[in-house]
Amino acid sequence: MTDRAKSVLSASALSLAAIALTLVPTGYSFMTLSVCAVCLATVKLLLCLPARGASPESSAGLGPVERVAVIALVFVFLSLLPLPAPLTRITGSGRHAQNTLAANAVSEAGNTGLVPAGTQPLFSATRNKAGTLRVLTLLAACFSALSLASRLTPPHRRRMLTVLVWTGAALAAAGIVSLYWRHQGDTLWWKLPVSHALPPPIACFRNRNHFAALLAALLPPAIALTVENTYGKRPFSAVLSAVPAFVMAAAVAVSGSRGGWVACLAGMVFLAFGLLTVRRAIAGIAMIFLACAFVGTILSAPSNYLHDRVADLRRMEKSDSYITRTSAWRDSLRIWKAYPFLGVGANGFRATYPQFRTTSESSFMTHPENEYVQLLVDGGLAGVMIALMLAAAFAYLAKRSLPSAAIQPTLVVALCATMASVLTTAAIDFAMHIPLYAVVVVTLLGLLLSPVPEPAMPRFAFGASALILAAAVAAGIWSAGRARRDDPVWMSKAGPDELASALAWSPTSSYTWYYLGRKAWGRLDADGTAFGEKCLSRAVAYDPNNYRIWR
């Protein structure tokens, strides 16, 4: 297969994945993410097959990045390995005690007739197996997307950027329509029903902060394409490429997302100074004025909602958002102290946070609104070390790839500005857990890389690709029909046998204990009532500040 054919196949796979993740939101259907992960990993595996008679270097991979990616996948996969309760001592005394309590509860549920007698639950190191499976699938999709983007030829890299930018513009336009003309209500894309939330969904996002974060990440490349067309004396292309940049900037401004505003400004400021370093001084100065115009638009917009959001920024320390986030960050450190080395498992925060929180707020919190804090909680010191190794490997390979000049310096600066926006968002939100955002972002970052022609790489690259594909397939099959076992809405409707199974998947979830206790209590017999009281007591122990359980 020629380099051009590989590039076309990679671009096609990435484009289709982005479109699928946009049109069928993965927050609504986990199966969409699974299918995209498997497809991307399959294409990656095919491209790592060396052609007959080709040199060993022709199928090279991403070198250090691929090696660390394998370590990350293995780390997450090991936390999922099922073990009988007696063998979970190897995961630590704390986990073993929690698993023993859950195993005894399942056994007692069998004795009372709630579940089939003799049920033997299997436990894992992670405290939330359903959430960890989702993260494993997301990692497989992201690592595959990163590798495929790095294989694009220079013309296809620019086309890939154009596709992503116009996809962002379409989302931005839909968001503006949703805000001012045709409200979506409790639906995604005006069709797919979701649970009620305030503020309501926008386009394919349940959360407008994630909507604005994605547009903020795509805005620097959109502006850079306009700059390149302008300097290249292509006026029609310059005007055409300016349209998505204008629409996305307007959508971020009117979204009311303060995190989106900050991320957008971070990207614009970085891009302004970056343009000055690549001999685009006029564009850099114009960028500074554009950033000022962006701020001015927000401050002067004739919208009471935007005025209230700006006013909250002026008294940030008293706002509900600030208080909730900082409280979650402090309480997250208490979780980390209880699980310092291996953490609670990917996406395990939601199953352990209620036990450690100091606030009496009863809302269900899935993330600490900070990717760095969540990395420490979910992965412990081992996860942080792997993440630092991945960042270092990416930086090394990006620096090594720049002399090849796969894309113009202006676009390199723009992608670095995207990184600045992403790093800013990670400090105030959990957007990297949203599949569409994560896949688009790593695709953009992959455009900075080029495959490494190392003699020992082809065999390892193929093995890494096979491992990623296996992880995607295994996670998709393993979680089929079980992806929502950590969702309180699902628990409220689940039967006793399903809740007992969910207890093995998440033994520290106060919600699972609570709903299992309610099911037992509803039988209105002596055994069921006694067992229900034990479950409710355990729910209180795992969520001691929830006044609703007290009542």
C-alpha cells in the first residue's frame, strides 16, 4: 500500500469517526464509541502490516508514544481483571474489605431469595468497572486516531483540518439556532431524549461547557487557515475559511460557558504570540485585536443571561460553580490519600467521592471538574507517572517531527494554541472524558507527529495495534448492556439481580447499596426488611452527608 493510499484511508476513517460521534452522541449511545474505536483500531492495524518486499521502516509507528500507550492500556486493563473476593487481597486491604462486604451482601441476598442462591461475585481493582470499560474504549479510539492522523500526507493534513473546522462550524451554527431560535428542550439534535438538566442541551452536547470547549479547540486552526490563505494571496479561500472561524467564535461567546470563554482566550492569546514568531506579525497583531473584540462582544452583548455570567466572574469566589469545584478538588485529595498508588480506577471517582465529600450537597457528581485532579484520584501515583511519560514521549516525537515540515509553520503554531486551549479546559472541566472532544483533539495533535523509522518498530507497532484493537473489542463486548451500571437512573429501574451484579462492579457505590436496600425493603417480609436495613446502613456509610438517605 502506497503512502498516499495509507493517507487516504486514515483520513477517511478519521472523518467518518468524527461525523459518527457528532451525529450519534456517545453520551447517548455507548455503542457508537465502541464501533468507532474498533473501526479506527482496525484501520490502524491494517496500516501497520508491512507491504510485501517493502523495507522494514515502511511500517514504522509512533515510537515512544506507542510504547507508553501500550503501558497505559495494560495498566487500565489490569485494573479490570475479575478476581474472586478472597483473592482481592493482592489489590490492597482497603479494597479487600470493601469487596468482602459486597460479597457477603450478595450471598445474603441469595439467602433471602432476591437473587439466585450461590451467586459468586467477581471483583476488580477498579471501584467502577463500567466507567473503567468506557475509559478503556475511549483510550483505544484516541490512540488509534493519534496514529492515523500522524500518517496523513501534508495535503491530507490540511484537508483533515478543513473537515474538522467545518464540522465545528456546523456544530456552532446548530448551537446558535438552539439558543435563539429553536430550543432543543431535553433532547440532543432535537430528537434524542435525555434527562432534564439546566441549562438544557445544545446541539449534540448535554453540557454547553463541552460544546464551547470543542469550538475553542478548533478555533485556532480555523484562524490559521484564514491567515495562510491570506498570505498565499487566495482571497476567495481566505474569506471562505474565515466563515467557520467567525461562527465558532460567536457560538463560544453566546454560549454563556465561562470555561469556554477562558479556553478560547487562552488559545487566541497563544496564537497571537505564536504568529509573531513565524513572521506573521500583521496577523499576530490582528489576532490581539480579535481577542479584544471577543471579550468586548461578551461584555456588551444585549443578553441578561450573559450579563449574569459575566457578573459571576467578578465575584467568582462566591459563585456556586467555584464553590462546588474547589470543594470537590479538596475532597478528591482525601480520596487519593486512601488510594495513593493505584488510585480508584479509571472513572472510579463517581463511586468513591460520596464517601469522602465534606459537603451535604446531594447531587450526583461524576467528575471533579478537573482532569489533573481526576488523574491523580483515578490513577494514583502510577497513573500520574504514565501520563507524564506519555506527555514527554509526545513532546519528544513532536520536536523530532517538526523538521519534516509536514504542515506549514502557521498551522503548527495553531495546533500548539489548540494544546493551550485544551490544557486550560482540563484545569476547569472534564471535556477529555467526552468522546467527540477527545477524538477530535487527539486527531489535531496527531497532525504534529510523523511515524518513526526505527528498525525495531514495525513488529512492535503491529503488536501495539493488535493490542489496541483487542482492547477496543473486549471493552465493547464486556460492557455490552452493562455500560450504565454506575448510573443512578438505571439503578432506580433495575431489578435485584441486576443490582447485585452492579454491586460486584462497583462495591463502594452508595447508590447501588441504596437501591438494593429499597428493593429488599419492598418485599415487606422479615428477611427482606433486615437485609434492606443492612444495605441502607452501608449506603449511609458510603455517603454519610446525604440527608436524603437519612430520611
